[in-house]
Amino acid sequence: MARFQFSATPMSGLWSVQGTRLEDERGFLERLYCAEEFSAAGWCGPIAQLNHSYTRRRGTVRGLHFQHAPCAEDKLVSCLRGEVFDVAVDLRHGSPTLLKWHAAVLSASNGRALLIPRGFAHGFQALSQDCELLYLHSSPYAAQAEGALNVRDPRLAIAWPEPISELSPRDANHALLASDYAGIQV
């Protein structure tokens, strides 16, 4: 029995994932990952790292982060508590959707996740207080491979649904994209 429905987005390799909850009077059971089902959607390896984040305040933005090859990673992002506007930006050199973004509302109640392939930057805005996200990564974090975009970059023109109320100094100071930016190798 398939537990996931994978819906294509306008960007090749980026999937919206809807899980199936088995509910009864006690509560529910929800599978968050299945290697067999996710391999059909392009998950490129084992789960190398699992991260859990907590964001206190509505309006806070985190991101837009990615890793360069050879440490590029696939990510599966799920919301366990609260609600977020989750954004993926295509950075793949030669992609017809280079520098385009796609967003989905992920929440504890809707059970939706985003499967983000290598070559995409990721970030989110908290749409409620006390948001918790779970990230599955196909590669471990590598500081030397770290990359980031500025969430306010006019070339991206991300339509954040709320005014940005908080942003880390690190994320606020990421450089804007150069006019000749051609993407990254995956």
C-alpha cells in the first residue's frame, strides 16, 4: 500500500509530497519516509543526516541555504508543529527554471512535505508561532561546501506572505546575486 502521493511542481525534480495518516480514536500514525517509495521520486541515497529546527516567532525567515558539489544534498522537509511557507530556489546551471522559486505551505495539520533535489536552495517563513521542522538529508553538512542566497534578493523576488520580522545577521548579510550568475554544478 503506497503511503505517499508525489505531485510534480513546475520545476523538474522538485516534488510536493502528501503523506497518508492512519487515524483512529487514539490519534494517528504517519510514515514520514520510505526508501522504496522515495527512490521512485529521485531520492539519491541514504539518509545521512536528520535535523530538527524550532522557530519561535511568526514572520521569521530562515535560509536560503544549499551545499555545493560534491556535498550537494537532497532534502525532505516536513513540518511537525505550526505552519511555514517553504521555499525552494532552482540554482542548477543550465536549468530552464534557473533562479525561479516554488513554495508550499507545510503544516502539522496538512501533512505535506517538499522533496528538494540537489542544486536547489531552501528556506522558509514561519506562518505561526512555535514552528518545528524535520529535515532528512542525503549528505551530511559540510561547512566548506556551504552556500546561501539573500532572502531579499530582487532577482529572486520571493513573495514572502508576511513582512520579515526576524532574520539572523548571517542570513541578512548574504550577498546579492551577480548579474551574470549562471548557477551551480550539481
